Amino acid sequence: MTITHGQIDPRDEIAAIDRRLFGGFVEHLGRHIYDGIFEPGHETADAEGFRSDVIELVRELGVSTIRYPGGNFVSGYRWEDGIGPKDQRPRRLDLAWHATETNQIGLHEFQNWLDKVGSDLMLAVNLGTRGTEGALDLLEYANTSVRTARTDERAANGHAEPFAVKMWCLGNEMDGWWQLGHRNAEDYGKLASRTAKGMRQLDPSIELVVCGSSGRSMPTFGSWERTVLEHTFDDVDFISCHAYYQERDGDAQEFLASAVDMARFIDSVVATADHVAAVKKSDKRIMLSFDEWNVWYLSKWEEQAVAYGPDEWPVAPRQLEDQYHALDAVVFGDLLITLLQHADRVRSASLAQLVNVIAPIMTEPGGIAWRQTTFFPFSITSRLAGERAVRVAVDAGTFTSAQFGDVANVNAVATVDAEGVSLFVVNRSTTDAVDLRIDVSEFGGELALVESHLLHEEDRYAANTLADPERVGVRRVEGAQVRASALAATLPPISWAAFRLA
């Protein structure tokens, strides 16, 4: 047993928390849209064909802004295909995921779904096979209130008022060889700058996200960000980060160090952005949109991916349907802690994705919807996180990571608001429990522990499945209490916990 001493001081503030940190991501991929959020024949389907059981789970998850419609999908997408009468919409081949897109769900339908789940829209434009003109057409259609041919068309399609989309992504992963229309940093930076300038002429109120590297392991990482920002620094508000993590070769301890990689990723992008600012002698600070992050067993998908023939283009095939276990959820919770620890520069983040595709929510056609293990850290953190992120100094020793060297056994962050404080903490040790002793005396008066949540399983590979959808859940932290202005609790190995004091 390791005794961990720490302190929460409300004056040790990181930043105010932008609620867009708890965003999500919906892509036209696999069974995410069709048979996921949209299944007209399902017993819970509403009048528009959306599954009400999924809507309730997305509400419970607490996602703020949802990025749409991709992802790789957007780099070949014609947004016009998804508007107008459904029986007149064209079926298209989606080269990104080798599938057929029916276009039965488009901008209007997706906005209607967002209204039901209580989330805001974040739109990505196609800078792969299209460019500035297509982006301007979509922006005019979505945001303009002046009467034009585009806005008349929007009204005829049932939305007289503008969608008023605030955040816009200038393409997706444009450094990736897999991306339709991928290009080098110089060419992309010029295109993104031209597009951003045009979009701001049309709607100066929007916020723009330029593509950063599609992963920290990309050979051009760092130099890509620098070159792209040299072209777009004055035109954009955010640069994107994408990162996915998985356990490799059964090494759970190394997997539990994943958040260290995320932290270094963030710090590197911040340093690069601030270098460009320094060169330009600018006080402007580019923020980060970590608009794709998750645990994703990409290597399994690459091994098991179905090779379709030249005439096989299925509709909504089962793709990227990872089954998450307890260990995944603990790492996932640690990634959320890391995002909060960087709330001063990470002002938006999108969990990729929401339903069926590497998702916290799973569905069965004609059957149930259920929560995966990763659902719980997200829903609880989103609900309990207060107004401001605060550092938590803890000392619980370290373990040695082959990739990162000495890594802290315990990682934690707190948030504060007028009513109290929330603490989020993870025990990364695979062998030792931790006795937490967190000093909260700086808050003055008496704080009471009003709720606690623990995610831990003796079987680290326990998962929620169609056959056993409630195998893994959260429970209160037994014995946790506030005494003598200190929170005391015991966390078992490989565990994530959240506490609310008020």
C-alpha cells in the first residue's frame, strides 16, 4: 500500500474550463449513423427515425459540441447530396471507408438530432477533393440570414433560420497518405489560408480549426504544424490534435502511461504554435482543438479489416466496433484528466466517436443499446467538472516506462466552482493500492463528500457486451471520507475515481 499525500489549492488555477472540452465526434462510418443513431424500424425510433434509447444515452454522456461529418469521410463528401427531398438524394461511393453512402442523413437531419441530444454542431469542410468555393457555399447555406439562392434553398428544405454554426474545421488529417487530396504542409497551408480568409469575409464571427498532424508519430510532426501556422496564423483560432492509444503485447503498465504521451503531444504543439507567434512578434495565442482522441485498437482493425472486391460497396458495414474493457476505461479516464490539466490551451476536444464506431455507446439492430466501459469516466467527468481547472500536487512514487522513463503512479486534477470541488484521479499502478490523503483546508470551512465513483475490476479485461451489457460499472469508493480538512480514500490498482465535495 502506497500513501499518497496531496493538496488542492483553489488559487493554483490552470484556467477556466471551456465546455467544448467535452465534445464528441460523429462520422459517416460503419454503423455510426445508420443502425446507430438512425434506425427507423427500431421499436424506440421517433418520428424521424432516430433511436430514442441512443438519444437518452448521449444526453447522459453529456457531450457539448459534436464534430461532423468526418473524419476521413469529409475529404470526399459533397454536402449538397445530404439536403433536399430524401427520395431524390444520390447514393455515392465513400472511398474513405469503402462503403455506399445513402445520404438519408445530412445537415438538416443531423441538426435535428443534435437538438434532441442537446449538443452544438461543429462542421468540417471538404478540403480534400474540393476547396474554398465548396466551403463558402456550405457556410452561406448554414449561417447566412440575408436572402440568397442558398438561403432560399435552406428555407425550402425546412430551416428558414440560419444554423449559426460557430466552429468550423478546415479539412481533416491533410498530412495523411490515406486522406483523399492529402498534400504537403506548404500546399495545405496556402489552401487553408485562402479558405479561412474567404469564410471570415462571409461570417467574421466563426472560429476556425486548421489541421495539425494526424498523429504525434507522423514523420512530419512539428514541422507540419510550424509550416501550416506560418501560412494561417492570422486566419485561424485553433490547430487540431489527433491521438489514439491501445495496449500492445499485453503490457498493461506501459499502456497506463498513455496520458504521458498525450501531455507531451500537447506541450509540443503549444511550443510550436508559440514559436510561430514569437517569429511573427504576435501576442495572439493559437488554441488546441483535440478533436479526435480515444482508445482505439487500430492494429486489430488493420489485421481483421474485410477486403471488399471492386463491386462490393456495402451500406453501413460493421467497422471499427472495438469492445472496451476495464483497463481501457482507466486509461481513458486518465486521458480526460490530462485534457483538463491543459485547459489553458486545449479549449475544445472531441471524443472519437460516439456510437458503435470505437464508441462509448453500442447498439444492436432491432435490439438494445448499452454503455461500454469508457462511457462512465466521460459521463461522470462531464457532469461533475466545475468552472475552473486546478492543479493537484500528489506524491505517490513512480514506475518505469520503456518509452517515457519515470511515470507518476497517480495522476489527478481538480475543478472548482461556487458550490464546491471535484477531484478526478487515476491509480496507474498494476500492483499496488494507493491511500489518498488530499488536503482541502485551503477552501475554508467544512467540505462534505457528497458523491464518489470508482471504476475498477479484479479482471482488468472485463467488458460490457450484448450478452452481458452491465458487467462493468462504477460504484462508490468504500470508506472514503473528509476528516480534519482532508479527503481520505483508498484506490485499488488500475482504477479511476471521481469525488465531489461541497
